[in-house]
Amino acid sequence: MKYADEFRDKTIAQGLARAIGAEAGPRRAYRFMEFCGGHTHAISRYGLEDLLPANVRMIHGPGCPVCVLPASRIDMAVRLAERPEVTLCVYGDLMRAPGSQGQSLMRAKALGADIRMVYSTLDAIRLAEQVPTREVVFFAIGFETTTPPTAVMVRIAEKKRLRGLSVFCNHVLTPSAMHSILENPKMRNIGGVAIDGFVGPAHVSTIIGTQPYEPLVEQFGKPIVIAGFEPLDVMQAILMLVRQVNEGRYEVENQYSRAVTRQGNRRAKDEVSQVFELREQFEWRGLGLVPNSGLKLKRAYAGFDAEARFAMHELRVADNPACECCAILRGAKRPVDCKLFGTVCTPETPVGSCMVSSEGACAAYWTYGRVRDDQVRRLS
């Protein structure tokens, strides 16, 4: 792809919308979850839901790494940063992610904790080289897209013998979360939704490929279409899902073939497999404990594991009961269903993680004004 304009053509988008309207059977509902926060933003930014017939509903999923990080892990990071010997390196959108009882890394920094915002894992390596007497901890988060750089960082640290550098690992896995959503439509009695198919993530799939989704469609009989982030990508993926549902098919289809292959990025996957292994379970905000959905460092790299080095203990804390982020992340509610949205909770004064992160559904609704007139009146 040389230019983006060809994937934003108004005439083609209208043609896809007509095709979806013509092929979506009027006597049934179509419920598709876009897993990735990037797709949620594309849908909001380009007003794609307004092009769909009323019986085709898009459900926002948990594909925002900052959003799904539970408050307990934020609290653990705050406690770690408060140690006098620690310098905590974090990505910028984590600074305001909410922990429990009003805690955040931004607040901890204001109170004196040594917390540094970084742009990449290389920044953490440079810092560890510059201040060898400090315990430099990289707060690693994200899906399969951001895991390879963390793996490379650990191997570089080993090669350079940077014993003062460690990783607080919070990397999570997309297929495991999709499995949990499909296996537990009621989400363990915490409220969920039934879905007919997924618009699969783009960037994640460039790393893992389409193959890991194949067991999901075979086990649950739900189609998955991997899609790019441009409006025509998303519209075409929805049309492909409608056709699969109509034909009684459930396959993994790759709309984003210009960037995604079945095998994915083998070099990136090799780097990850050398450094990381599965956790038995990992907590997701909104989804609870999800089996085999998180990564930890292998025994060979245990010396770089911050949780072991600092004897960090797992915490269990409650989310803000007034905030609906948990329900939004599992598709049970939309941002405008939260009484805090647009009033107490805004990008300037975020209460929930879905408003903090640039990939969050609440941030998308706020940024692109996806609030209907009657909802505006209700919120005012």
C-alpha cells in the first residue's frame, strides 16, 4: 500500500454499505465484536456504524492493552516504584491508568517516585547503562505486537550483563481472551454478550498470523475475519462476516492480506518463545482471570524478572463501582451507558481506563463525538 486514500474512498464505502444492507437478512440480528481498540476508533472516526443496517451491531471488545490491565497490577507497579532503589520505566499512556483508591503512576511520581516515561525498550536499556547503581524496571504491557521488543530487550540486557535491569511483565495473548469470551458468553455471571463473529485484530495478526485463530472457529463455530484499520478494511470485513453467517460457514478469513500471513512473523515469534512462557492464568480488567492468557519470563531469564527479584505479591482489588469500564471491555455496555461518561469522566479527568488510553472505547466516543442527541440530553 502506497497511499491511504484508496482505502478511504467514499464511493466504495457506500457500495460496501449497500452490499451489507442487501445481504444482511432482515429477520435476524448480526452481532460482531471488533476485538481491537484500533478498529473501535476507526468505526467511530469514520462513522461506519451509521452506514450499517439496524440489525448489524458492532460490539466493542477488550483489545486495548492499557484498558484491560487490572487495577491490581497498577497497584503493584505503584508499590514497586515507591521503593527508593527503583526507577520504573513506563509508556506514557500508563501514567494515568487507574489503580485502586485513586492510585496511579502519575500520582506516585508527583509524590516522589522515580518514574520515567519511555518511547521504547531501548530507552530502558540506555537508562540502565547510564545509572548502573539503580534498579531499572521496565513496565512491560501489551498484546503480541509489543512482546517481541521486550524479548529482545531481555536478551540484550543479558548480553551486556545489565544486572540492574528487570521486567515487570504484563504481556497478554489475544486468542486466549477470544476463547474466554466465546466459552463464557455470560462471562462467569458478571454480564456479557453473545456474538456471531469477530473482526480480528490487525497488528497482532501481523505477528502471530491467522493460524492461532483456527482452533477457535473449529471449537465454537464462529467466523473470524482479520481486518486492517482503514474504513474500507472494516466495511469489507463486516461484509465477509455477514456472508459467512448467511452461508453457515465459520472460517478464518484474512481481509488484511497485504500485511498478514497464515504463519505471521516467524522471527518475532522465535524471539518471544526464547524468552517467555505461559502463565497458568492472568487477570484482565473486565474479563477476570483468563487461563493461559499471560506471559512470564522463562527460568533461564529469571534474573530479569522483577516480580521474583522484588518478591512482588499478587493483589486482588476492586474496581471503581461507579465506572462501567469492565462492562464496556466485555461488550456488555457502551461508553454512553456509563453515568460518568462525559460528566465526571473526560480525557482531562479520566476515571476509567477506557477513557485514559488513546485506544479505549470511551476515548473513541469522546474524540469523535459518537453520542446521540438523546444520550447527550440524558448526560446533561
